[in-house]
Amino acid sequence: MGKYTSKQLIGFILPSVVGILLFMIPIQVDDSWTIVVKLIADIIGDAFAGFLPILCVIIVTVSAVLGVASLGKPSFITSYPIINETFTATPIWAIIRVIGCLFIWITFLGLGLDADGEIAGPLGYISTGDAGGFVLDELLTVLVVIFLLAGLLLPLLLDFGLLEFIGALLTKVMRPLFKIPGRAAVDCITSWIGDGTLGVMLTANQYEGGYYSEREASIVSTTFSAVSITFSIVVLAQVGLMDYFGLYYLLICVVGIVCALIVPRIPPLSMKKDNYLVEGKAMPDSLPEGYSSSVQYGLSLAVQRVDEHRGIVQFIENGVKNSAGMWFGVMPVVMCIGTLALMLANNTPVFDYLGMPFMPLLELLQVPEASEVSKTMIVGFTDMFTPSVIAAEAVTSDMSRFIVAVISVTQLIYLSEVGGLILGSKIPVNLLELFILFLERTIISLFIVAPLAHLIF
């Protein structure tokens, strides 16, 4: 370390430590665990609660208007890199933004609802609190603050060598086990302790910067954007089984690791190519000549990243770019896809029918009340919390409710949040692939959880 100056080492260590404290160190507040960024976001969200819905409406509306305008490639968009990257959309994504805009206005104005918030007309199926109302009031008003705060602060993790250093240390573990670079460990920890949305943000940023290939970004976003500890507690509390939290979370971790070992090795993830958006940024898997240890190599990469950094201007530019991309690129997608998915789940039997193929498997695994449990299997693709709500109302067996609570978390990919974020980003995973991955994770989870649940209950 003697060959590096104090300025170089401080430039690596100080921002990285601050980033770790903000994003990766759990703290306990009111008997629940969270991270500092999420805590600050919650405080800001509570302080500006009355303003956040209209802010979300403005963001989604601007995104739709400029997304459509971008199809004509006007100079006021193409001349400015951040604006161009934020608002340029293909025709399909422009349509999704417009639909999201229509949904958010219908919801914000409460169209189709009576004075008590009950459905009084066709538009009420969009604006009801079980569909558009849930997405706007419970998801977007939370995401809008997280996207702003985390986007502005993510450069602390990204721009000062921390990922290069950790990547050099952990590549020998992550690459053979999970077929991804060592730096992906940071994405996983950030998701696990904080929030899955943060992990997707981090992964999308790394993919766009050329540090992940198409295959690696697809694996990390769909496999390592883990559900936070906090939300796992909420799910278990919903089914009334908090006494089993220790075994419950242990099972979630076991299933998550097994899925991470299996799913990247089978289609569709195994068919992804190792192509990069930006060539020459990815780290080599083996230790280059001239380095005696991974620590030495990681430190040299970190210092090199610090030397390339342009200081506070670049920090602000990258933070604004992160936040703008998530605000204007992802929020309309969550509003559109999330509302459509919840409308289908709440008003049609489509997910009941889709769950029927799970009946033979549930009966084979001797899951009590298999018919009711089967209805929760596919509905988790729309929203992670819905299966536990259904189980709490319709399932009486503690074992079955426990199984639903575990699987609804280990399924991981749900359209109202993580799935919507992936679709709204540049990560190369489409809707059909997300559904296939969801099914794969569901089946793997069932084969692990159901036999062990028989031992627990």
C-alpha cells in the first residue's frame, strides 16, 4: 500500500465507508431492521406525504409527454445527453408510458369511485385501492423518495472503487458458484438488508456502465435482488406466524441460495450472451500478472477508479442521471404494469386458472388445502404481498400458510415492483422471460419448502 498516496487511499476509503454505512449496514429502529438510506427516505416520505402523490403524477405525465415527443427526435431532447438518455423511448415503451399516465390520472382523480371509495363505474376498476390506488399510494409514493435519495447517493458505492475492490476479492467465490462477478455481492447485500429496488438500480447502473454483460445483469437482477428482511417480516406477520420467524428466514436464505445455484444454469438465463453495452470495463476472472494477491489487485483497481474521477461535478452528474432514469423511466412502467396485473388478479379468475397446474404438485407434496394454496402460486407474479393476503383469508392450515409465506418471498419476481423495474430498465429480460424465471423459482422453492414444512409442523 506504500506505493499509493494518502490522497488516493482516502479518496477510495472515505466515500466507500460512507456508502457502506448508508446502504449496507443494518440498524434497528422500533424493533425492525433497516438501512440508513431507507430510514431517511421514510422520514422524508412522512414529512412530504401530502405532496408525493401529485409529484408522482407530474413525473409520470412528463415521462409520457417527452417519451412520445422523443419519437420525433427533437433537438431539445437529443442535444442534452442526460435528457436524451432519460426520455428517449421506443414506440412500445412510449405507449406503456402513456398508459401509465392515463392510469395515474384516473387514480389520482378517483374517477369511477363513489364518496366511500367503492367502485361506481368502469374506471373504478383502475382507480380502486386494490389496483391503481395501491400502486400510486403504496408503491410510487415510496419509490419516488427512494429513487431520488438512493440515486443521488449511489455514486458513493459505484464511483470510488468499492465495487472493484470487492469484485477482486469475491470473484473466486461468485464466479464458479453463481456465474457472476464478485462485485455482484454488493447488489445482493444492498437488496437483502435494504430493498430489492435498490439492488435493481445498482445492477442496471453497472450494466449500462459496461461492468456486467447481458447474462450477468440478467442473473443478478432476477436472482440477487433479494427481498428485504423488513418486508419478509411483514409477509409472515400477515399470515399470523411470527413465532416461526427464525426458521422462516433461514428457509428463505436456503431457498435463495439453491435458486441462485440452479436458475442461472438453465434457460432462459443460460441462453443470455456475454455481450457488453460498453466494452473494456469488465474485470478479468483471473489475477493479472504482476499481482501477488486479490487484495493488491483490488486496491490497484480502486485507486485507478479514484484517479479517473472528476470530483464533485461528476458525483452530482451521476447522481442526477441515476435518479432521473428511475423517476422518468421506471415509475410509469410500474404504474402501467402493476395496475394491469392487479386488475387481472382482483377481477378475473385468470390467476386461479393459472394456478391449477400446481394442484398435482401440491398434492404430491401433501400440502394441506392444496386447492386454496394453488390460487396463491401464480398471483405472486403480480404482487408479492397478495399471496399472503389470500392465505390469511382462505387458508386455515398453519403449515400451508407458512409455505405460502416462504414461497411468496422466494419467488422474488413480481410486476408491481421488482419486475416492473427490470422491464423499465435496460437490463435485457423481457416479460415472458420474467414469467418463466418466476415459475422456475416457484417450483424449486416448493420442492424444498414443502418437505421441510412437514418436519416443522
